[in-house]
Amino acid sequence: MTPNYDLSEEHELVRRTVREFAVERVAPVAAELDREHRFPYDLVAELAELGLMGMTIPEEYGGAGTDTLSYAIAVEELTRIDSSVAITVAAHHSLGTLPIYYFGSDEQKREWLPSLASGEKLAAFGLTEPEAGSDAGATRTRAELQDGGWVINGSKMFITNAGTEITACVTITARTGDDEVSNLIVPNGAAGYEFAAPMEKLGWRASDTRELSFRDVRVPEGNLLGPRGQGFQQFLEILDGGRISVAAMGVGLAQGAYDLAAQYAKERQQFGKPIARFQAVQFALADMATEIEAGRGMVYRAAWLKDQGRPFGKESAMAKLYTGELSHRVANAALQIHGGYGFMEESPIARLYRDQKILEIGEGTNEVQRMVIAKHLGF
């Protein structure tokens, strides 16, 4: 049987729809949002109308009911134009909403998913702490069961989407015993739950990133997500899937950087001809295009494996590692082709260059990805 690597009509429709939205609605305001560090509320509302905020959540809960590959394509196309908008979608969907869908009770799903999957509200996931980053098992935030409720004390760091005007909740990891970690849903507005001002970041400047603090925050006992003590296994599963979306961001950013470099190379004249006619530039563009194609294949395969219900943890880690480093190489080469103009903030490639670095850090550093891959290989 001959393999068929063509995308379905549905997948191609997702690509066309999201690309059109990104070009027509995101591109004209991306630089301004970045410059002003302004969260894109209007764009998020439009993305919700398009059904992109809960793509893989079943329709019965307000989602679009699409597959992981469609979701990866959508994230890729958004990142091709702007990473801040893309990470807002990816963090809300993969980290904020899916834990409730995967591990929540029927009651929790009915309470939270309709507004989250529809995009009316946003959700966040609080894992990282000031002293627990790559070593996520070092969580210090604690939750004690007292009089039928959980009392939470601790803090979280670098949390996306937690402090917007439309955020409904954050799911956090907390120690519910000396040797157990559990996940708890904390609604925004709970007494004692506070978030700091948005952080000043090198990139992703229009996304919402905050430090969270919990001082005797009380939530109902029913806000425990899944069985007590299963938090560590739950967030490992969530991170496996989340790496697919971040890997899709790596491909999207690389494609966006390549597009800018290719167009600039055709327009920029040196020595009486476009620099695209010089072999050195042609070879750089050829290498970029080749690596992007390889990275895209890795992302799509990881998404396909997940959709087939097959193991995908190794492949998602490989895709995330490769596309993170790929996006670094492509963004760097693309800026080099732009020369001095690429070093100016008004140049779109400068924003992509700044946005790129976090793709080698967030959702597990490159080093952590290598640890995950090595474990899957039996080492």
C-alpha cells in the first residue's frame, strides 16, 4: 500500500482559514501589540468565534471537536505571523483547558469546559515555581484539607494567561502530603489568590505572563482534579501533549522567518542585482526550507500518533527539541540575510528573533527534552 502524505481537505481548510485570519487580522497589529506589551483581547474574541480556542474539546462541551493535527496546523499558522497570539491559544488549550477535560469529573467538566472551550473565558496551568522549574517534582506549594476544603499556600512563576480580564481559573500543582502531588482548580477572584503585574519579557510581549501567590486560599474539596496524589502523572501527560503545540510554534516561527528572508532577498539590491541571486543567500534559504520541512514532518507525525491513540511521548519530545533549535537557526539566518535592517526593531524579523528563544526553554528546556528522549530510549 502506497503511503499518503497529503493532508485531508479538512486539514487544508484549517490551514487556509487560520492563515487568512493571521495575515488579515493579526499581522497589521502584531508590531503594535508587541511594542505596547498589550494583550490581544479583540483577537482572542475573534479566535473564539472561529472555534480555535477549544479545538480538540468535543462539541458537547463547547469545543470544535477537531483532531490534534488540525490544532497543530492552527498553532503553526498563527505563530508564522505572531507568537504572542499563538501562545495565548496554545497555553489556554493545551495547559489550561485539557487538564480539566482529561482528568475532571463530570461535574467539573460541566462547570468549566463550556466557557473555556468556547473561548469566552481563559484558563491557565500553574506548574513552575521560583525554586521548581525543570525540577518540577520540587513543588513547594502546599494544599491541606481542612473542614471540607483545601487551604493553599505557595507561589507559581512564569504562568501564561493567569491574569487577564477574561481568565476564569488556574489549575495548580500542590503538595497534598509529604510524598504526594495533586492538581487543584483555583478560580480567579478566590480570597488570598493574587497575581503580580505582567512580566517584562524579551519576547512574547503581548502575552500574559505573571507570578502567582496563594496565601491561605480556600477552595472546595471538589476542586481536586482527578484522584488525590496523581498530580505528577497528570502534568507529565499534559506536558507530552503540550510539546506538540510548542513544536508547532517552532515550525511556524521558522516558516515566518524564512518567508521574511525570502521576500527581502528578492527585493534587496546589492552589486546591481537582488541578493537572492547570490549563491550564498540561495544556499542559506535552501537549508532553511529543508530543515523546516523536516521539522514539520516531525510535528505532524507526533500529532498523528496522538490522534491514533498510540504512544507519542518520545516523538513529541523529539519534535519539540528539534523545532526549538531549528527555529533558532532559521531566525538567526533570516536576520543575517536582512543585515543591518534586521537589527532594527521596526523590522518584523527582529520580533521573530526575540520571540524565538523561549521555544528552547518553555514547556521543558532543550536539556529536559534530551532527558525525556533518553528515558524513552531506555537510558
